[in-house]
Amino acid sequence: MANNKPTEETRTSIDEVNDTLTGIGEKVQSNPKVVVWACVAVTAVVAIILLYVYAIRQPGQNAANTALGQADIELLMGNDSIALAKYQQVAADHGYDAGNLANLNAAILLYKNGKYEEAINYLKSYSSSETIIGASAKSLEGDCYVNLKQYPQAIDCYKDAVKISDNNPHYTPAFLLKEATVLREQKDFKAEAAIYEEILNNYPNYGSEIGVDIKKYLERAQDAASK
């Protein structure tokens, strides 16, 4: 008589999965407390998340936005020093978007006050997913380094600003022009000329838009590089 009982060789992976599920079912039936405590654990995790969102995160965001708004009002009223102090406080006490933006606003006011190193510290704490604002912040960092006569760092910032600005026809050539100006200060005339050529080739209307003859700048750089 043939043996209808499946052998080890004829068992499939589905059989093994079924056995595993059966085993789990038997364990649950024999120990229902495990299921109860598992449900309690899941409920506790959900409660913690909800507590964070509604009791901590949302009120925290509201408080940060309120504090940032107060600093903005002082700035609009021309009270720069008070606004700066408030922005610095928001940056120190709050996270979220408000704290992030406070870093940028504080950096701008510190730059205006000639406190370039402090401005750089705030700019390094600032991050932006928005192309133009992010690129402008990086350009401002470059301006700080220029005023500190730290030209290699300034060039790096302008290069980053160019990348972040993503070929914007109004902003990208402006950052390139700043880079060229620093390169001229370093007497790297060949690199300076290359940037003017890039502006003329990729952003031909930029010079006329800002009232600058880029071709003359190029000729000047080429002449200096040839000597």
C-alpha cells in the first residue's frame, strides 16, 4: 500500500509557514497574557506619539512662531539691536522652522554690524530646502569670509551658492561674479577670466540687467593673465 503521508522531501515552504503559524496560534491560545501585553505596548507607543505631537511639538511650534513674530515686529520698527537679541533668543531656545529662520535673521543683522565671525556661526546653524534663500545664505557666508580676508573659504561658499541656486538666471551669475572678484583679489586672473566666460555663455543677458560690461571684465582678466 502506498504511503500517503508526505515525506520531508515533499514538504513545501508553504507547509513550513503553516506549521509556524500554527505554532504561534497554539502559543497564543496557551498564553493569552502575551497578546494582552502586546496590545498594551502598542497602545503605549501610540499614546507617546500623540502626546509628543499635541502636547509638546505643536505648542512648541506655536511658542517658537510667536517669539519669532515678536522679533520681526522689532525689526520692522527699526529696533535692530532688540530684534537681534530676540532672534538670538529664539535660535537658542527653539527648534522647528522658527528657530531655523531666527539663525538666518540673526546672521543678517550681525553681518550689518560687522560681526562676521558671529554671523558665520549662525549661518552654519541655518539650513534651507528652498533654492534661492539657501543659496543667498551661503553667499552671505562667503561675504563674511571676504571681510575676514579668508578668501579660499569665501570662494568655497560662492561655489556652493552657485550649485544651490540651480542655474537661476538672476542669482547664479551674481554668485559667479562674487567668486570672480575674490579670484582677482588673489591674482588668479586665469580662473577669473574663465568665470566671466561662463557668465557670457550661460547668462548672456545678466550684464545688461545689472549695468555691467562683462566683456570688459573678461578682457581685463585675460590681459592680466597674459602678463
